[in-house]
Amino acid sequence: MIGLMDKLDLIEAAGGVKPLADLLGLSTQAVYKWKAEVPPLQQFRIRELRPQWFRKGGPMHRPAEAASA
């Protein structure tokens, strides 16, 4: 199951809107149209393309206790 993923956190992890859009094969405009939460399909794609971001010590890693809070 995919949880909440904050758009601004993801942009920071990717190094900006353009690198994130390029990684996903999207336009920068498409990324800017996202609300505060990343759409579920894009969350899945990011987890597949950059699993290291979600491992312990990675920029998108959230400890279990913080994720449930």
C-alpha cells in the first residue's frame, strides 16, 4: 500500500522540479499541477525508479513511528 508522499519533499529529494519531471518522463507543468500529495501512480513509479530514496538514511525515508503519527 502506498502512503502519503509530500510533493515538496519529493521535489527536494530529486534536486528540483525539472529533474523529477525528467525522471518520470513528465513535463514540469504536470508536476506543478500536483496538489500537496503526489498522485498514487507517480508514487508507485518513484518507489520503483528510486528505491534507495526510501531506505533508511534516504531523503524520503520515514521511520514507522513518524509515518503513523
